[in-house]
Amino acid sequence: MQSGPGSLILESGAEAATSSFLDDGKNTIASQLVSRLREAIISGQLEAGSKINLDRAKQSFNVSLSPLREALARLISDGLVEFEDNRGYRVSPVSLSNLEEITSLREEFETYALRESMRVGDVEWEGNVMRALHRLNRTERDAAKPETLEQWEAVHREFHLTLISGCRKPLLLSFCKTMLNLNDRYRRTFLTRTSGDRNVSVEHSEIAQGTVARDMEYACDRLREHIHRTGTNLRRHLAEKGIA
């Protein structure tokens, strides 16, 4: 596992953080830790099933135990970290059954959120969707250039969240964000260095264009197919790696 600046320490080693956390009144230390740890888990920097050593993590991030525990508790609620009595904290494992459940839930709830967004979303939301699509289509993603992948992942996530941002249902949005995080963990870990088997940019364009045209059946069908195909690819990669 490769570690970068500020990376979390697991059971197997130690590394000092090169950046510090400051409570500026808007973003608490715990919130900043959540963001840093979530990204490390989703990107695969923190490996599935790895034990999290609290003492080494405190040392790495130069924080006290209280915000670290708060951050881990929030990641437990997101399904990215697990806690076991007498064993401590561990990055949640990956499995075919977990991926299948995530894919199924995304298909149902993201399409519902998209349908609601088309029903009640305003013109500003429509513009946001097309701007997010434009940024995504103009952002390079080349498996031979690892430096392009992080930026593409960020705008890809922004696109999917913008699609459903007009639904005016905060609880639904929160749940969809959690499922997207869990799904991205599989996708980024196992497909980062592959080009895929389809033209994803065309799929994104079809979803966005159907969305702003308020064609509910077309847009929701395209989104459902998009999520399902990604899940199928990921299941195949997991099986090839011997993950049950």
C-alpha cells in the first residue's frame, strides 16, 4: 500500500503526517479527519480489512483521541469502518454480496431521486447538470497517467450528485451519497487502471440530456443501466481476484 502526505497509519507501519488540522469554526478537526479518511478508504489507499491503530493514527495526524474517535464513528455510520469489541477499528471488508446490495440500492434510490429532481427541479438545477456534464467530458482520464485519475474521480462524483440534487429530499440525498461512496470504493479500487468496456462519456451525456429534457423514463432507464453495467464489471473483477 502506498502512502501519501497525511496518510493514516494501519497496524503494519508508521508514517508522519505532513499537514495539520485546525478547527476554524466551520470545519471541525473531526470533520476534516472524516474527509481525509473517507478519501483514503474510497481510493483504496487504506486497504479493505486493514486494522486501524489508534495510537499510530493519532501520531500520524497529530490529533487527540477525541476527534479521531468521532471521525471513525461517522465512518462506521457510512459503512466504511467497522468496530469490534476487543479487536478495535478496521476498514470494512469488500465482498460480492456487499457490492450486489450497493448496486441494487443505487439502482432503486438514485433513479427515484433523479425522477423527483426532474419533477420539481428548477432551471438553475438544469444548468448545473449541463455544467457538471461539460466539466466531466472535458476532464482527462487516462489509466496511463495516474495524475489525471483523482481529478476525474472528483468531477465524476460531482456529476452524479448534481443529477439528483434537485429532488428536494435531504434524507434521500444523504442516503444516495453514502451508497455512492460505498460504490466508488469498489470502482476506484478495482477499475482505476482499466479503460472499461464501453463509452462511459456517451452514457453520461445520454443521462444528462434526458434529464434536462424531463424525459423521466428515458433518463431513469439510462441511469439504471449505467449503474447496473458498472456493477457487472465490478463483480467480474472481484471474481477474478478471488473475492467472494
